[in-house]
Amino acid sequence: MISNPLSRRHFLGTALATATGLTLPRFASAAEKPNSVFNGVRIGCITYSYRSMAKTAEETLKALLDDGLSETELMGGPIQDFAGIKGKATDAEREQQLAKCRELRKMYNDAGVNIHIHKMGFGQSNEEIEFSFLVAKALGCTGVTTERNAILAARVAPFADKHKIWVGFHNHTNNLPEMDKFDSILDLGQYIGFNLDIGHYVAGTKGKSPIPVLEKYHSRITNLHLKDRTADGGNVAWGQGQTPIKEVLQLMKKEKWTFPAEIELEYKIPEGSDAVKEVAKCVQYCKEALA
């Protein structure tokens, strides 16, 4: 699959920072904007990682910038809050919401952050499914992610084909990609893929490596979720578990795979720390693994 290039638009102006009430990092030049592409590997963060401290789009952007991240999988909460998306809406209201999504995209892109995927959900009706793809386009996304569900995959596949937007189905410990044969969910549409969570894979298989999954399905992977888990189900700080994060990143570097790898902070935040500090540790882990 082809990835969107990182945006290099101008940085946030004084008026935006004043309007949002935040003091966002200021950049003297484009070269000083965040860059979390390490030796060709795109390191991002699913904004679920900041759930303990960032609720709005502006707070979330500040967290990403504080961690030096130029890539993100943006959760639905900040999108819906910023764009006023809630419940049923008229066509005119939907147009206004999409305009706000384009404004959100510009705010992030101007700061140097690429929203490559959103995780807002699809809703129940065809109109809501269509709207989710229109939001993806407005945000500049190459894909959307959701939890693995074959019935949902069959339903959204025609919309994904129409818009040429990927749908990445996320695995937990009990709904893993099939390895004994070609996974049947991928037959449902050419833009149906995997949001492969390598930590959940290790825990769900009692310690098997996710590397064979990447080797088999790399052309259908929208993005990875990076976390460290143990074979017996523990969720631990990176480097303390059995998930081969470093080896996965090195394989991505070697094979020049362009799908992003998202940090997902799920281990318990130590006393005296916070989500931004812990994500920063994970960013440094990735940087050192790819040196």
C-alpha cells in the first residue's frame, strides 16, 4: 500500500494558539518540526495513549508535539469534539462538520503532524458509514481502523473500494490473523487490511512471534500497534516483556515497509510520571532500535 508523504506545510500561527488557549511549541523553521521517521520507518502514536490527560484535538496535538511525533492514528473523541459530530445531522450540518475536519487537518499538518488514520467508528447506517470515509478524506487519512469483525468488513468493503481508503481491522488476543491459510477477511475487499497489534498477538498465542504474520501479510497491513506484553498476558513497560518490538522495527527497516508503527501506551503509568513522559520513552526505544 502507498503511504501519504509527511506534510511540510507552514507551522501554526499566533492567532491559532491564541484561539485555542494553548501554548503550542513554536518552530523556527520546517526543519525543526517533529520528525518521527527513523531510518525510513514511520513511528507514530495512537492517541488513545494520551487518554489520561488529553481530551480535545488541541490538547492531543500538544501531547504529540511534546513527544516529537509527526505521525498519528487519531481517535474519534478529539475529532468529534472539534468538528461537532454527534448523532444524526442534516446534509448542511455534515458539510459544516467536514469543513471543520479539514480545518483540523490543517491545524495538525501546519504543526508538522500527519493524521494518517482515524478511529472514529462507522455507525449503523449506510449514510454513517459513508460519512466516516468522507471524514477520512477530509483529514487526509489513508485508512480508518476498527475492531475485527467479518460482518462489518463485508459491509464497509464497497465503501472502502469506492473511496480507496483502507480499513484496518485491529486484533486483540482472541481474534488473530489466520496463519494456517490466507485470512478470509481479506477476501471481502481489496482495501480490507490489518491493524496488527503485535503485543496482543504475543499474549494471544502464548508467546509466538508476530514476525511471520508481517512477512505473510505485509502488503495488507495498514499500521501496527506497538506494545510489550508477556506470553501469560502481562502488559509491561517496553523491554520487560516478550514482544519482539526491536526485531519488528528492524524488519520494517530492512524491507522498507511504509506502513506506520503506532506506539500504544497500555502499561500502568508509574507514580510521578504521565502519559507524555511514558510515550517519550517509547519513542526513544524505537529510535534506538532503528539506529
